Amino acid sequence: QISLMNDLGADTKGGGKSSAAADKVVEEIRAKGGKAVANYDSVEDGEKLIQTALDTFGRIGVYYICTAMLWLSELILISNLIQRVHLRGSFLVTRAAWNHMKNQKFGRIIMTASAAGIYGNFGQANYSAAKLGRKYNIHCNTIAPVAGSRLTETVMPPDLVASLKPEYVAPLVLWLCHDQCQENGGLFEVGAGWIGKLRWERSQGDIVRQKNQPMNPEAVRDQWEKICDFTDATKPTNIQESLQSIVSVLSRVESEGEVGANPTA
Amino acid sequence: QISLMNDLGADTKGGGKSSAAADKVVEEIRAKGGKAVANYDSVEDGEKLIQTALDTFGRIGVYYICTAMLWLSELILISNLIQRVHLRGSFLVTRAAWNHMKNQKFGRIIMTASAAGIYGNFGQANYSAAKLGRKYNIHCNTIAPVAGSRLTETVMPPDLVASLKPEYVAPLVLWLCHDQCQENGGLFEVGAGWIGKLRWERSQGDIVRQKNQPMNPEAVRDQWEKICDFTDATKPTNIQESLQSIVSVLSRVESEGEVGANPTA
Ligand SMILES: NC(=O)c1ccc[n+]([C@@H]2O[C@H](COP(=O)([O-])OP(=O)(O)OC[C@H]3O[C@@H](n4cnc5c(N)ncnc54)[C@H](O)[C@@H]3O)[C@@H](O)[C@H]2O)c1
Ligand SMILES: NC(=O)c1ccc[n+]([C@@H]2O[C@H](COP(=O)([O-])OP(=O)(O)OC[C@H]3O[C@@H](n4cnc5c(N)ncnc54)[C@H](O)[C@@H]3O)[C@@H](O)[C@H]2O)c1
């Protein structure tokens, strides 16, 4: 097993550039008898990065996308980094690797999200890659780690940074990369030695319009409690399930008397 | 009430530019006795857009971020658009409006996600804005609509495009924009007259390391079923809850005998 260590050596704001970070890990791997090559390209140069891997190893099995991004403290920070380096980087590297993985009929992609993101807004990379990759044995999962790092030492007390070891995250990544692991499209929180899985829960919701009548915001307000009530919530796992249930509402409103009924029932 | 209709008039791939789309809506509003002004800037020029609104109205109450993005059919499509227009656009507009909202102590932001994104990967804009805005009475919610549009007519049968009216989405947006609406940080699926709410569910998970022993991928593999078991799942609503429970694992591992216990119990 040979590893390609990619690290731009950026500071926590995404600026600067140094080869030290990648070199240090490569040295550690070699000291333990492993084989490793360093690469200092930005993940934004996805093609270059993947080409280095191909030139060195002839094939790409696994890669772990993990670039710097500061925790939210200000709105301006988050998005600058998420969107310039994080998301774009993940995408460019994925795109560059995709055809090679497809041809060799093997690939494992692990993306990094943060818990701040999980309880917030929503992108598409993980789901799409998971779905598209299935028939080529390309799996894509996402982890939301908590660990002491150059990143978190700026926002966490030193003893916590020391206790929350990256070694308590790495075994999950290793397992997700293993060819025996069938997990695909999953999202995991991991840290301190604990691992948990996340999924969506959807309220039964409510139909707030009646046949041949305009739908109005007052009806939405009046039914708000029911819309937000998670009793008997469903667990839709993909966009098809979601879409089907919504389309079914059309005929249910037409056949009347069913106002307020749950589309997923 | 005066509206600013922003629309670049782009084609479904994000290219092209025409004033027709925004003009048409402005005309419709005026025909009904309302006041409206058109704006053809890209959401990527957030400052310009918000300045036009300020010049016209003197204040920004509500804005609804809604730009073109094609449904996933290929990996390359999604990310190009999501990341260049969607996420970046949402962010730039939010940033430009933020201080004005802060000063006037009122704001409502509605972002648009797609169901494909919801069951997939995760960004941060909604959560961060919701959290940061709370003390200024700035709320941020996200909707995942299903409706016939120039966008969906390329992927849906014509009768479905005609049936799934945008009028079945708009009342939710209106209610979320209302100053009586206290909802903040929520995510809603909406279409056909039905509205449902989404939230995360987290498995109890498992602690897969023991005191003074390295954590290894074999333990992760062996406990995989438990890690992914959603019996008695919790519903963490924010990053603090998530973090606290993970940090608590540290002392639980130290006090031993509790291997496998749930950090959230
Ligand atoms: N540590 C945590 O608790 C935590 C929590 C949530 C999410 N994350 C995520 O995990 C990932 C890794 O974070 P970390 O804590 O190890 O931070 P870190 O700062 O220690 O490591 C990030 C590395 O990415 C490199 N980098 C930055 N821009 C790059 C680019 N364009 N191309 C290639 N490399 C680049 C940096 O040089 C740095 O070495 C990030 O995506 C972060 O958002 C970490
Ligand atoms: N219609 C659906 O069923 C559906 C489903 C899921 C998500 N969405 C989301 O809803 C939003 C609106 O989609 P729609 O169905 O109304 O599509 P649409 O194509 O009818 O409208 C999108 C509009 O955005 C404009 N636009 C594109 N780039 C812009 C830019 N840079 N600045 C300003 N305006 C720009 C286009 O000119 C177009 O008029 C999109 O974000 C889409 O992803 C829609």
C-alpha cells in the first residue's frame, strides 16, 4: 500500500502555502515502513492531483477529501471557504477521479462535512455520487468529525484539542474505504471514539389547499402546528420517494374530502 | 408593498441573459395594482442587487433567493451550478443584505434547496444565518419546492409541469416572510398543496474504543450494525448538542466499563 499525501499547507484562512504538512506525514509513514509520496497541489487543481496519483501508482482506489475550513464564527468566513475550497475542491477532485474509478470498477470517496453544516443547509455531492457510483462499485459517504487539529486549536481549549485525537476518527475512514464495506450515501458523526449515523426525518405535514380554490398563506399559518408535528414522521431515503408522495397529493386533492391527509400514508 | 424582481434571465444551463423573465413578473404585479421594479443583475453581484433595492425602497425586509439550477442528471452539472450560482449567489446576496437587516433589526431570508440535496450532502448557510440572525430578528429558513417551471419542464412530463403549480409553493414563502412567523432554521418540502418539515435523526451509535488502547478499523467493522441502528434515535437540533455529547465520551471511556454506551443517554 502506497499513499499519496496531498496538502497545500495552507493556513487556517486558506492563504499561504508550505510543503511541511504533507512532508511530515510522508516521513511518518516511511519511518513505519510504509510507502508514501507528497503532493502540494491545491485540491482546486483536481486534475493535477489525480494525475500525480496515477503517475505514481497507476490507479486510484481511495481518496479522502479533507481540506481546511474554519468553523463558523462569522458568516463571511464560512461561505468563502466552504464554497471556494471545500465544495469546489471536493467536486473537482471527484470529477478528475471519476472516469478512472469507473473504468477500474472500484472507488471509495469520503467527503468531510462539519456538524455545523449537517444541522443546516444542503448540498448534493454526496447523494449524487452515491447514486451514480452504485453500479460501478464506487461508494460515497460523508463524515462529520470532531478532532483536535490546526483548525480546531484556534477555537477549542488546549486540553480538549489534545484529548480529541484524530486517531479516533481515522479508523472510521479506513473502514469506509475498505472493499468489504458496502455502506453508500451515508453520513456519520465521529469523534472521541464514538460513531453515530444520521438520517432525515420528515413530518407527515399537511395539505393546505382545497380543490378549485387558490392556496393562501393564511391556510399555511393556520396549519403550521400540524405541518411541523413530527408524530409518526417518515424517513424518506431518496428523492424518488419524496417526489412520488408529493405528486400523489394532486389526485388526493382532486378526489376531495381528504384535505389534511398525509401524502405518504 | 413594493417588490424588486431580480432575474438574470439565464437559460437552464446558467448561460445567456435576458430581461424578459423579470419584466413579465413586474408587469403582472403592476396589472394587479401592485408596485414592482425589475432588476437583471446576477445574484453573484449581490452588492449591486441589494443597492438597487435600497435605492428604490430605502430598506430590505425580505428577499427570496431562487436561482436556476438543473436537476441532477450528471455529476458535472450539479456541482458547476450549485457551487457557482446557487451557493455562492445565496451567500453573496446574504452578505450584502446582512448589515442592513442587522441595523433595521428585521430580516427574513428564504433559501432554496432541492430534495436531491436534502437527502445528500450538507452546507452551512441556513444554520449559520439562522443562528447568527436570531438576536436581530433575522430568520432564515430553507424550502425544497417541487413545481413546474422552465427548469422542470426539461425533466418532467408536460401534464405534471402544468399540475404542479408554483402557486402551491408561494404561500409557504409568504408565510415564512411574515413578521408574525417565528420559524427559524427550518427546512420544508413543499409542492402540490402539501407542506412537510424535515429534521435530522441521529442513531445512538457506539463507542468503539477502550481506555488506553488504540482504536482500530476492525472494531468499527464489528460494531457497524449498532452504529447504524436507529432504535431510540435522538434528534439533535444544533451543533452544541452534538459536540457536548461527543466530548462526554472522553470521560466515559476513562471511567471504563461503559464501552458501547450511548453518549447522548
Ligand atoms: N477537526 C474538526 O473537529 C473538524 C470538525 C468538523 C469538520 N472538520 C473538517 O475536516 C477537514 C480537515 O480539518 P482539520 O481539522 O484536519 O484541519 P487542518 O487545518 O489541520 O487540516 C486541513 C489541511 O488542508 C490543507 N488545505 C487547505 N486548502 C487546501 C487546498 N486548496 N488543497 C489542498 N489542501 C488544502 C491545509 O494545508 C491543512 O493542512 C476540514 O474539511 C474541516 O472542515 C474538522
Ligand atoms: N421547480 C422545482 O420543482 C424545483 C425543485 C427543487 C429545487 N428548485 C429550485 O428552485 C429554484 C428556482 O427554480 P425554478 O424551477 O423556478 O427554475 P426557473 O429556471 O424557472 O427559474 C430560475 C430563474 O433564475 C434565474 N437566474 C439564473 N441565474 C441567475 C443569476 N446568477 N442571478 C439571478 N437570476 C438568475 C433564471 O434567469 C431563471 O429565471 C432553483 O434554485 C431550483 O434549484 C426547484
